[in-house]
Amino acid sequence: FLRVALMKFGHGHRDVAVVLSGIAQIHQEKREHDKALELYDASLCAGRAALGEDHSEIAMLLNRMGNFHFERERLDDALRCYKRGLRIERRVLPPDHPNIVVTLSNLGEIHRQRGEWDEAAKMYGDCLDILRAKHDNKDHGDVASTLSTIGLIHDQRGDTCLSLHYLQDALLMRRRLVGSEHLDVSATLVYIGTILYRKSVFSVAMELFSESLRIRKAALGDDHRDVAFVLYNIALVHQQRGCHKEAIESYSETLRIEKLVLGKNHRDVSMTLFKLGEVNKAAGDLEEALKCFKESLAVERSLLSSSSSPGNSANANRTAVDTGQRYQQPATSGGSDPEAMARALNEIGNLHLARGDVVPMMEAFNEASRLYRMAGLSPNNVIVSGALYALEFSCPAAAPAA
């Protein structure tokens, strides 16, 4: 068909541009990226020759190319395409056209992924202005979603007050639109609760997490991964407040659901086991703590084994492992985490120290030190009985003579 179109119309015709773009999408879906990009460029040249630069179809093609680069994580190229597409859209489309909102959202997401919070907030703020004007400042789902996104961006840039302002507006609007029992309401409650948890406002955070949990159980049942997310957050609050019994109950229920839904060898399972170990240790149950830390280590080692097998790759883990806080997006199950293994071994070493088991204690500490190096960290991260030790200097070369 392309051959016929070229023979009939030549290279500078709209129909040729459309066909080239369609073939490029096929190659993109087949992950033949070089060929796809070559065809997108040819389509853009044909479209410009036929329609000129300032045409909505040229903007659509640039946005499609932006999506192509975004999928390949080539954010600079995606940003350039989206910006060029936006300039054209603003010249040729009505100011409240949905294509402009989509492009602004795409630009905002790129800035967000790059940690450029001011630019991200500006792009989503422009989206919000357009959506509010389009819907006459009335409640709408798109407005609520954009409010929530802006709130999360301000949270990431460290402006807690502004973040809570946007998220509370989103929560009120969603309740007016869909009622108080909707999963979107549950998600916003979790976001607000997470911020308050980090601010140590534990009582209010607990109220929000508990309401979110009730909504999710009613909508999804007891054995759903999103229920486990909220239970984990509730356990964190109990742990921070020193309520060991309640924290153990919540972590244990989280673990039961995760093993049921995700299987035993998953990063989330490892994280929950580690937290269970921490709480049991704080509660004085050293045997149960040791069991949890060892099981967490076993999961991490199984992930290391699977990621090094042919056909498997190490995927990125959830970004908030250090705080133990979970958001709505799940972690991937693949890939090893040397730092997580080192932390588990460090705790195992300290428990052996508490029991007077010197040989397994030193084995655990030495392995933890090695894994911290593998993770690009200092072996000084190994903590022995609450004190920081530099194991590599524990036996100085110039020791005094006996």
C-alpha cells in the first residue's frame, strides 16, 4: 500500500504520512525501535511537506513520537517532541482542547520523573486551569485527578502544606462526585495519611488509613493486594507508636495476603518480613525476630538467583524502601537488592550477638559488609548493638606487641 501511495502521490502527501506513521506503530509494537523511528521521521517529513508546520496532525504525530521516546525512557527526546507538539497545538487548536491537556500532562510527567518539581507543577497547573474553565469551575473527575497529582508533586518537592491543600480539595471533590465509598476516595485518604505519618501526626494518619481499609475491604474483599498496602501502613503507625502487639497483627495479615496474592518470593514479602522482625525484636521475642529476618534474607536470595538466571533481568524496586512506606504502585518481583540482604544480615548478626553466638554473628556481619560494598555503600553501615563499627579497621596493621 505504501508503494502504491508513493507512486500515486509522491513523498509529500498526507496519505503517505498517515501510512508511514501506521507502519511505524507496527514496528514500535514489535519493538523494532530503529525502524520505527526511521518511519516516524519519514512520516513527519511527508506531513510537513503536505500540511505545513502548523497543523493539528503534525502536532499529533509529534506527540506520538514523544510517546515512542517516553516508552524507551529517552526523556530528553520525548520532551522535545512534546514541546514542539504543544507549540503547534496552542497555535491551531481552541485553548480548552483535550489534546492540549494530554500534552501538558505528558510534559508534566516527564518533569516529574526527572525530579523537576517546579516545571511539573506548572504543567499540571496549566492543565488544571484549562479543565476548570472547560467545566465552569464545577466538580469533575478530571479536575479531581489533576488536583491529586499536583498535591503529590508538591509533596515530592517538600511543600507539605501546599500538598495537603490540593489533596484535601481532591478528596472533597471526589466525595461529592462518587460518594465516600469509592476506591478513588480510598487512594486519596492513603496519600494524605502518608504525609501525616511522615509528619508524626499518627492519630490522624491512623484514622485515614483505617477508613481507607474499610472502603477497600468492602469493594475488593479481604484478600486483595490493595488491602495489604493499607494494612502495611497501619502496621507502620502501630510500630512508630510502640504498639507492638497491634503492629505484629497488622504486619502478619499483610504477609498472609501478600503470600497468597504474590507468592512467597516477592520483594514486598521480604519487606514485610523484615518489618515483622523489627517489631518482634522490639517486643523482646528474639527467636521470632530471627526467624523473620532469616526468611526475609531467603526471599532476597531467591530473587538474586532468579534475576541472574537466563531470560531474567533485574527490575527496579519500589523507591521508598528506606522508609517502609508504600504507595499505590506495586514493586516488581524481579531483581536482587544487595542492600536489603545486608540489612537483614546485620539484624541477624545482632540477634546472634544478643544470644552469645559469636561464630554466626561474625559470619553475618562479614557478609553484610561485603553486600554493602556490592551496593556501592560503605561497610561502615554495619551496625553492631546500636554502635557503628568499621569492620575493615577492626584489626589494625600496627597492633602493639604482646
